[in-house]
Amino acid sequence: MAKASAPMCNGSRNLNLLVLLSCLEFMLPTDADSLCYSFTVGKSGSGPWWHQVQGQLNTETVIYCDSSNTCQANGILGNRLKATKTWETQADTLRDGVDLFKQQMVYMKQENNTIREPLTLQARMCCGHEVDGEFNGSWDFDLNGHKMFHVDSITGKWTEVEPGSRWMKEMWENNRDVTIFLKMTSRGDCRSWLEEIKPHWEEKLEPTASPIAPDVDQASSMAIKPNISVLLIILPYSILLWFLRRICDHEGTEGSVGSGVRDRKKE
Ligand SMILES: *[C@@H]1O[C@H](CO)[C@@H](O)[C@H](O)[C@H]1NC(C)=O
Ligand SMILES: *[C@@H]1O[C@H](CO)[C@@H](O)[C@H](O)[C@H]1NC(C)=O
Ligand SMILES: *[C@@H]1O[C@H](CO)[C@@H](O)[C@H](O)[C@H]1NC(C)=O
């Protein structure tokens, strides 16, 4: 009889870990981390093209690039990111994006003479893990303040947002350089940059973090504070675990071989 229940006892350590992990998850901020990059490319009259790019982790700006084509680190997090090996490739990829979007705008103007200046294109890439752990990425494009189209990087689906945006969606969707760039950046680059920067964000949440940007730190520490509903979730698990422990310890002393908790001392 003791032998038959041994596998359950073996598994109880894993179960322990699982419960601990899910408890920790409840105590951490509930919003999943997301990394977003906003590209703005514009031109008015005879003036030159201008652009800016801003990268944000959880709405905190970490990288900023302007028309001089240099990218700067912003804040503590940005400076930490700058010290990593992805910094230069990230800045290069952002510049490639600017070039590609400018090219497309020039092409659009050639193809469609009803487009008037001033012209402003906004492209926004976001990626992150959903609360359920699924990876998600997307691109959104606005032209002169109109929401044109949305690209879901996981399904590869392009959708028009506001009426009258089909022409632009079709023009961009039929360009191979564009489709490849959008796919590679949101599925690949964004994901690896997020992996690179996430540990620094978690480090920042430690109470020893610098006092700069107090609003963010305050919000995070509030999110970490456990509340009564968290306790109500943890409590039944703890009781269940306590019972499992008792059963396993009991069987362990009866000589069931290979039990994961066999070596635990019985009181
Ligand atoms: C040209 O752009 C206008 C909006 O400025 C749009 O309504 C029209 O459908 C476009 N035409 C073509 C041929 O793409
Ligand atoms: C992630 O996917 C869901 C469902 O497909 C979607 O509603 C959500 O907006 C996506 N999030 C991002 C950041 O793209
Ligand atoms: C406690 O946390 C839950 C989610 O874990 C949340 O829905 C609820 O509003 C929080 N309650 C308080 C008082 O903060």
C-alpha cells in the first residue's frame, strides 16, 4: 500500500515548487512586461525628413534616437542597457527601421499624388509575454494621426483599422522588405532585447534601487505588497501541502524506497 502511493510522494517536491512559484507570481506586479518602440518619421514642405525613435520598457523610456541618427540611453535602466552587447545592434536595427519607413513614405508619395504634406508616419512595435506566458508582438501604423493598420506578428495577420486605410495597408503588405523587417523585429529582435533588459528591470524593483523616477518605484512597491485576496489563495494550498507532507512523511518512515521526502526527519 505504501509502495502504491510512493509516486505521489515523489512528486510532492515538484508540487511544492509549483505552488511556491504560483504564490510568488501573485505577489509580483500583475501586468506582464512589455517592450515598445515608437518610430515617428515626418516631412513638411521643402524641409528635410526628420525622425525620432523612442523605446520603452513598461512605459519607461530607455532609448531615444533623434534626427542626428544617434541613439541615447535614458535613465538608470537605459544606462544599464547601454552596457550590454545588444545595445549597438539595437541602435542599428532602429536606424534601419527609420530608413525603411522613410523609403516607403517617398514611394507612397510617388504612387499617390493625393497625399499632401505635412506628412507624419507613426509606427509602433510592441512585444511581451501575456499573463499566460504566451509571447506576443505587434506593429501599428498611423498616418497623419489616422490609425491605418495593425500587424499581429504571431498570426502574421494585417488588419485595417480606420476606414479608408486599405490602400496603404495593401501597398505596405506587398513590399517584401517591409514584411520581412516587421516580422523579424517584432518576433526576433524585440524578444531578445526584452530578455536582455528584463533582469535589469527586476533589479530595479529591489528596494535599494535609485530614488530617481519615484513614481514608478512607488507603483511597483505597491504592486508587490501582498493583499488579503493573495493570502486567501495561498492558505488553502498551504493546508493541502501540509497534509501531503504528513502523509508522505508517514509513509517514508514505513520504508517506502525512493520517496522524495524519505530523508526528512519525522517529529
Ligand atoms: C491615395 O491616398 C488617399 C488618401 O490620401 C486614399 O484615399 C486613396 O485611396 C489613395 N489612392 C491610391 C491609388 O492608393
Ligand atoms: C496579444 O494578443 C492578444 C490576442 O491576440 C491581443 O488582444 C493583444 O492586443 C496582443 N498584445 C500585443 C502587445 O500585441
Ligand atoms: C488584491 O489583489 C487582487 C489581484 O491579485 C486584486 O484584484 C484586488 O483588487 C487587490 N485588493 C486590494 C485591496 O488591493
